[in-house]
Amino acid sequence: MNIFYEEDGNFKVGSILTDNTTSLQVESAHGKRSKIKTANVLLRFAQPGLAEFMVQAEAIAASIDVQFLWECCPPEDFGFDALASDYFGHAPNPIEAAGALIRLHSSPMYFYKKGKGHYKAAPPEALKSALASAEKKRLQAALQARYTGELTAFTLPPEFINKLPQLLYQPDRNSLEVKALEAACAATHLSAAHLLQRCGALPSTQDYHLQRFLFENFPAGTGFPEVAVADWPELPLAEDVAFSIDDATTTEIDDAFSVRRLANGNWRIGVHIAAPSLGIIPGSPGDSIAAQRLSTVYMPGDKITMLPDSIVQTFTLSADKVCPTLSLYLEVAPDTLSVLGTESRVERIHIAANLRHDTLEPLFNEDTLAAGKQDYPYAAELTLLWKFARELETVRGKSADNSTQQVDYNFYVENDQVTIGIRQRGSPIDKVVSELMIFVNSEWGKLLAKHDVAGIYRTQSNGKVKMSTVPAPHQGLGVAQYLWSSSPLRRYVDFINQRQIISLLRGEEPVYARNDTVLFTVMRDFDAAYAIYNEFQRNMERYWCLRWLLQEQAKVEAISHLPPTPSPQPSPASGRGDERENQLLIPAWVLRENLVKLARIPLAQRIPSLPELLPNTRVTLEMGEIDLLDLHFQARFVAIVEEEVAAC
């Protein structure tokens, strides 16, 4: 005798070996023996054999119209054998009864299980809802399969066009699009960004990185609403004229300088800072914009300003304009160049010129200073400022030559081509601007502290820099106190501090009282935003470094198509004599272990093939694949360069 029984939610058949009334010892068609409870037995049959029984029962189940079967059901609970009798119109044989049971069990939307072999028909509304849900899932599965197929074939589904930012930067893993994209990524072994690029979804690799930053930090866009500038009281006009020193691309000109010989023989040096806080009232729309953005965002070839262009153009220290400024005047001894006294004013001053690094650097540098050349505009003023800056540096306890081996990199992007320039840190231009800014920020920090007016300071202790409302030394700069106040067009902290300084000079109540929660909120938000903006700038500089490498590779490949010219035999140091003519070889310096920095550009990365070398060892690398989406490049160690190490 054979039985048809249920075990662990599955239907099985077996031959009875031993019948113990409450339990049975059975053997399956494959010879496996089991002990089952008699209560689990649903049918007993003699014919057909075990294997044939299940095949025939499943065939019967497949032939049953489940909708008709549901319509045949009584409203109350029922046993499968009773329903089988109604459906077939006669007492069912074991195969028919088993087929009906299998069909009931496999249709949970139509029939609710109430016990072994017992079911209840689903109510009409519940069945309608379940069927609609199942159809929806079927259609979604088909749609997802279509998406995956198109993506795998590197075709962008039309439905993806308006969802690309979410797919790239904030994927919802419960959505069909993301599930399809993940499946296609698994099939093609590509990341989502690389796959969508292959599908033509990314306008450019640069746009991919920029849009990620904007999506996360400027969801409403980078535009500005119309913002009015408030009127400010008439300001006295300074008797001096000023000039600024900035990079060629600078439009937010915050600072300018003036130099004049006083009647007593002393020098008067003026540091003039743009004063946008005069025209932006606390709590006004312009103030809210600045408080939200907190800083100008910089990237090679572009920037996102903190303030609307209308405000920038009103207060930037452009040439041939009379501009409102917060000015610090220093009376300086002509022989020792020591500071004899200072005075701060809120005034207007005529900006006579905007000097730019690219045109000034060839004229105003250590060589021309040593040669005494002064055949360019503002040569006498710049020479005095340079000598004074060196004196300020000495007073701070810093060596005049402490940064001669460090360089700054300037990125210029035009027509999708990048130029990376190198400017020696500690050059006369750099020293003049940096030392005077350090002095003015320290002096105004001292002014606020002396009058117990709140400000936001930058402090450094044990190498850790932090912001504080309490004045404290900045050990790295060698000053007793230091606050940011010289870039109010570009940093909201400077803007806040400028308000406090101006209110003090005017004899007004400070805008922010000591321990004002606004100050702590600004410090917290500024620190967070500044870190994000700086990280973005570093990433974009890395991107343009990689673009520069591609430009260099293109030059090498172009040269390789020219007629060959005699060349020396390859150096045995490289270990190779079969290098391709169009390979790009780049010098680099070992920083530590297998981490190297490329020469001429600020780009560092680990090179797995690099042997164990001492830091500052110069090596040659052969450039490989460059990935502009992952911001990564491949390179192979070629040789050690046996020559004196130069600054990189």
C-alpha cells in the first residue's frame, strides 16, 4: 500500500513498510525511509507506482481551471476530497483527489489553507486585490527585465533619462530602475557610472563629478534670487589710492593695499578689505544666502560664489572704482620697518589698479628685486611691501626662507584644455599678500578681544586648528590671536567678523553678543561646509590632473606618428629595450612605501609595482589606463633616476 502525505509544506508519496497505527514507516521512490505521523496522510492508494502517481497528479492539477474551481467552492471551510467530488462530478480516484489538492495548495490567492487538506475560498474583493497585485508584479518583472536587457546591450531605457541623478547619486534599491541597473552591472562587470557612461547617459566625466556635488549640496541649484543691497551711510573718502594683487581669474577681490610717505618721514601702509557687510542687513535675504552657502566653492575653471553677482560687483575692489572698505593703516618706521601704530577706519577708497599674478610675477620676483629693477608700475610700493613683509615674518618668529621648497599649483581650464602652473610658495607676491593678511587678521582679532566684542577666531594648539569664540594663540602662525576677516566676499566667517569690527569702530552695539548662539551655529556649519567644499576642490583638481595626463599622452601619440629620428639606445636601468614609442613616461618622487607623487602636477597614488625605495627617491613611471570616473590611474615602475632630487 502507498500513501500520499504532507510534510514541511510539501506533498510526498511513499510505500508503507510498517503501520503502527499513529505512525508509519515509509520508503520513498528513491529508497529513503522515513517515519511519519498517520495524521499527515492524505490519501492511500495501491496503483499506480510512486513515480507515476506524482506525475499524473501534477498533470491533473495543471489541467484544472483554478477560477472555475474557486467558483465551485462553498462559502465555508471544505475538505479537498469533497471539492474534488463536486469538480469532477463523481467520487474522485486517488490521482484526481491528489490533483485537486495540489491545485488548491498552489493557488494561495484563491484558497486559504485552514488545516491539512482543508481550505476556504478567498472572498471576492480579496481575490480581486490579490490578482491585481500579482499582475502588477508580473508587469514590473517584465519591465525590469526589459530595462536590464537594454542596459546590458548598452542602450539607455527612455524611462531612465529623468532619473539619472537619483540612479547615480542616491539610488533607491527598492525601485525597478535600480534593481535593473544592479543586475546589468553584475552582468557586465561594470559600476553604475561606467555602465551609464557606456549607454551615453553622461554628458562628460567632468559633469558626472560636478553634478554629484551639486546634487548633494545644492539641490535647489546654484542660482540666486533677486537680492537688493541696503543703503549705507556716506563714508569719508580716503586720501590714498590702492591697488590689489590677485590671480588672473579672481573676480571677488577682497583686499587691496596703499603706500604713502608721511610728512614725518614714516611710511603709512594701508590694508583695505571689501565691506559687503555694509549693504547686507542681518536676517535679510542676502544674509540668508551667505549663511546657507557659507563660502565660495572653488574648482579648476569655475566657482560657485557665496554671494550673488550683483552684491559681488557692488563691493569687489575693481580698478577705477571708489569702493567702501574696512581699512587698517599701519605707521611704519622708515629704517627698521617696525610698526609704530595702527588705525582702523570704515571709508571709501579709490582702487587705481588690479595687478594680476601672471603679468606681475615676471616683473616682481626675487631676481628683479636683487637686481634693483623698478621699471614697472607700483615697483617702489611693492618693493617696500616686500621688505615690510619680511620684517613681519621675522617678528612672527618665522624664517624668511622657511617655505622656499614648497609650491602652489594653479589650474587654468579653457576650451576643455587644462594648464597647470607652478608658483613658488614664499615668492615676493605670495609673501606680501600672506604677511599683510596675517597681520590684519591678528590685529583685528586683538581689537575685538581688547573691547570684549565677540568674534570667531582660528586657534592652533599642539598642531590642531579649530574655531573658537575665545581668542587664543595660533602657534603655527606665531600670533597671539587670529581671526578670519580679510575675505568677506568669499567666507561667511569673515563676513560675520567684519560686522563686529565695523560696529565697534562706529561705536554701535555689536551685532552678535558674546555667547550668541548664531556664532556657534555659524562655526559648526562653516566647519562642515568648508570640509565638503575643500574635498570637492581636491577631487576636481585630481580630475584635471588626470585630464592633463591624457593631454600629455595625446601629445606623445601625435609625436609617434611623425617620421622616426635617431635616438639613443634605451637605458639599461629601465630593464626594457622594447618600449613603445608612444608610451607616456612621467617622473615621480617616492613619498613613502609605494606611494608616489608625480612631478609637475599635484597628483599622488600608490603604485603596486614600485620596489622598496627610500622616500624622495626619483623614479620614472609608465602611465597606463586612466579612469576619469573613479579618479584613478594605472602606472608601472620603469626605473630609478640617478640624479639629485629637486623640489616637486
